[in-house]
Amino acid sequence: MEKLEKFTLINKDRSRIKVFEPFEDVSKPCPGIDAILISYGCVYKKLSKPVMKGSRVETIEAARKEYAELLKEGWKKTSIFRSYF
């Protein structure tokens, strides 16, 4: 099984972020990572903590597709907010 990492993307205007991280379903008898938790929020000030608006769980395939579409739209990978999550 591949190792899934946590990624944070930020939009071109640096006003919105999305965090993609492995989601482990502990309700199953044999917990495993078969989904991705996507959290999304707004950035109001450059170096302040972003305000998270919500999150949802997607299949790995759907999350990869969304990630690729965001990159096409000009979103970029960032580590600026790593200390907050």
C-alpha cells in the first residue's frame, strides 16, 4: 500500500486553502486508509491561522481528480500553514 501524505494547496489570490490528508476509517474491523479528508478554508491575513469552513471525505480517486483540477486552475502546494494543522 502506498504511503499517502498530507498536502495543502492555496489558490492564486492566496485567499483560500484546501488540505488533503489520509482518512482512516476506524469504524471498520481492519482500519485502513481508503479515503481522503479534504478540509477547506479562507485566509484573511497572510501569517495568521486560516479559518476552516468545513471538510468532507472523498475516495482517493475523487480526491486525486480534484487535486489535479485545482493545480490546473493555478492552485499551488504550500507548507506555510503546516504549523497550524
